[in-house]
Amino acid sequence: MATALYTRTEFARLFDRCGLEYDERGSLAKDALVHQTLRRAQTKADKADARARKGLLTFVRIILEQKYDPASSWSGRISKNQLAEIREALFADGYDLRVSVTENLMPGESSPVSAQILPTDAITVPLGDEITSLEAKLSEEGYTVAATHYRQAVSNLTDHQYEAANSQLRSMLEELVIRVAVDHTGYRDSGKASQGGLAITHMLGNGLPDKDLGNALKGIWDLSHTRGSHPGKSDADEARIRMCLLTSVARLLLNHFS
């Protein structure tokens, strides 16, 4: 969206303001320069570069404050529908976008739009770290099928395929509870589908405290069977919440029987 809203010179000032590194000396066209700059920052942010992450979020915030106009249909402004797309994309990355519009500006106020981008997850327990930790734990314990489902769920969430992410998370949890029940509580795997509930019930009477982890596992197991692979049944915020919940209960289960 941004490439249609600014000139090349304006982008140079915007990147400077956001602290994003760019090279305007080359012969790249405006669109290519913008994409190159943002992709470079994205790569750094994915590697836990806090400055790059902050720069990207600042980039989004400034553009919204400068270009969002809910009452305008002019192509040089961001529309309500485009704002909804941006909000959904940020939700998928773990951020909650809040935008307010002031009808009557006070003296000294330069923009009627104010934007905030807030993390949806506890800052002390970043979801990214939990994902890495759980995937490693599953592999270490030999639960490779569950690890594969989990990896696919993360990939689907990153690609904004929310229902597919929910479905893979459900498959991960079912595979995990069956294998843990077999390995630690004497459960017999019948080889049939849909054994997750039976495995959890068996564990509740064989080493899984029902008033602690057991009740949490039962509740999240029931939750995992709604809003699965059917399009239109889930959105980014809900899918990310499910990712947090299933990631946490899977780690608790593994830690309990370790």
C-alpha cells in the first residue's frame, strides 16, 4: 500500500525518520527500493534485531497517522478496508493496532489520526521463543510427528492461513497426548483415529492431576475442535490465541512427565 502513497524523496525522509537503512544511490525504481529496504529490515527483525523491528512498526504507524482517512475514497489515502487488512496482518504477527480519529483538532495538533501498535503477548514470554522451545522439546522427546504438525501450524499462521493453523495445532495436540499416554501411563494405542479424548481420560486416572493440568488439558482439547480447517471460521487474533494456549499446555504436559 505504501508505494502508492509517497514519492521516492518522501520515502527517503520516511525511512530516515523510522531508522531504517536504505541506499538511494542506486538505480532502483521507487517500488524496488521500498521493497528492498523493508525486506532487509524484516530479515533483521526475524533475527531478533530490536532496532529493525521498532523501525518497521514505526513505519506502519507513521503511514497510518499521515494517510488514513475513514471518510475518503481518494486513492492517495488509506481506506477503512485497507485499515482492516493492516490490522489483520499485524494480529497475525502478534500486534494489536488501535487507531483513533479526532474530529476537531486542537491548536498545535498536526494530524487527526493517532495510531498505537501494542504486543498481544506478554513481553516477558514472547511467543516466538515459546515456539522455538516447544519444537525443540518435541524433537528431543522423539515426538517427531507432533513436531511436524506444529511446524506446519506455525507456517500456516505466518502465511495468514488461520483455519489451517488451527487444524494443524489440533493434530499436534492429539498426536502428542496419545504418545505421552502410551509412553508414561500405560495407554494402549488402538491405531484408530480420534483417540485424543480417550488418551486424556486415561491419563487423568494415571498420573495426570485432574484439578491442575488435567482440567486445563481437557478444556484446551475441547477448544481445539472448534474453528478448524473451514474457511471463514477464524481470524488472526483468535488463531494466535489458540497458538499461545496449545503451545503452553503442550509444554506443561511434556514438563510434567519429563
